Amino acid sequence: MNPLLSPDVQMQLMRPGQLEAALRAFPVAYVPFGLIEWHGRHLPLGNDALKAHAILVKTAERFGGVVYPPCWFHAGFNLDYLVPVYTELFQQLKATGVRVILGVSGHNTDGQIDMIDRALAPVIADGTVVGKGYWEVTLSFGPESSTDHAAKWETSNMQFFYPDCVDLAALGAGPLAPDMQPPDGIGGDDPRLHASAEVGRRNAELASETLGKKAQELLLSLPEECRGFEVPAISPEYWWLI
């Protein structure tokens, strides 16, 4: 278990009473998305979802709400099959009493956000729930919060959250191929020169802050009668699973 990430907001680690209390206080669910993908020889293949999940845990720690486990199926799959699956997930979160659903992708492509928003569309259509897809730095993008591919920013995130998964020595000492070309597949500033845990910490701080404020804003955008947790209880009489 990562000591930087509280178990008290991660749905897979929460007890029923914790889930109920969290949703009564702030009925928001954060759903991280990513994939298994090359991220240089020095980073874990699951970088994108791990990054998004960790940032969302920091969001929930500060603002409230709960974080669903990472979703690893992505826009590279057949969306005719995948979008309905994610719609069903969002419908089940809605039935659990969630009023705001933030789908946050650490894989920064337009297709990921389109996938999330398509899946959310039928869930939010009745106006009782609101939801939106974002990249993890959509709202915080700037000099201290950005992204790349396995370079300064993504390496810094992993150095902060999962340092044991980073091996910069695997990159060797020679020049890196430019523009994500083989054999390195890295796009951005050389992580050996520019990455650090402190850069990752600040990036996560800014990203989590802006996502939390957006969750607050979205909740307040709902009619007042739709902002509360309406499930009688998280107990077998009323609820079983998501």
C-alpha cells in the first residue's frame, strides 16, 4: 500500500460505513482511466492510470468524495462495445448516490475524453447527475503542471508517487532519440536532467486542487434537490455492488 495515498478514499479499500459517510458529505466519484503502454525503459507500463489514480486520491483527501479503481480499457478498443460498459459503470455509481462523476484520464489523447463523455451522456441526460471527462492536467496546465510522454513530467509524477518503479539508469548515458522515436519512445524534456520528485509533488498538488474545485462547482450546478446522497443506506437492504 502506498503511504502517500490514503486508503480512506479508495473505494476498493473502504468499508461500507466509510463509503456511505463519504458520499453523504460530498457525493462525488472520481474515476481514473489509463492503459498499459510503453513509457520508456525507465517507467512502469501502467503509468497513465497510476498517475491519474494517485492525483485523484489526493483530490479526494482534500475535497472529499471517493475514488474508483483505475479503469484500464481505453479508446484503442472497439468503442461500440466499450462505451456501453462504461455507461453501465457510471449508471451504477449514480444508483449508489453519486451526484458528480469526474472521469479523469492520465492518457492525454482526445479519444480518451470522447470515450468518457460518450459514456456519461445517457447517465447525465436527466439532469439529476452531472459528469465530465478531463485529462489530469486539463484544469491546472501551466509552468508547474503539465504532461508529456515518459519525459520530465510523467517521470516526476512516478518519482513522487511510486519511486520504486522508476529506474533512470535504464536509459543509459547517451542522447535520447527525439520526438518519441525508437528506441527510447520518449517525448519531452530529458527526464535524466529535468525530472524530480519535487516537480511531481507540485504537479500533483495543482492538478488535484483544480479537479477538486471543479467537482465542487459541478455539484453546485445541479438543482438543489439533486445535490444530496439519496440512497437510504449502504447496506444489503438497499445496496450491494458497483
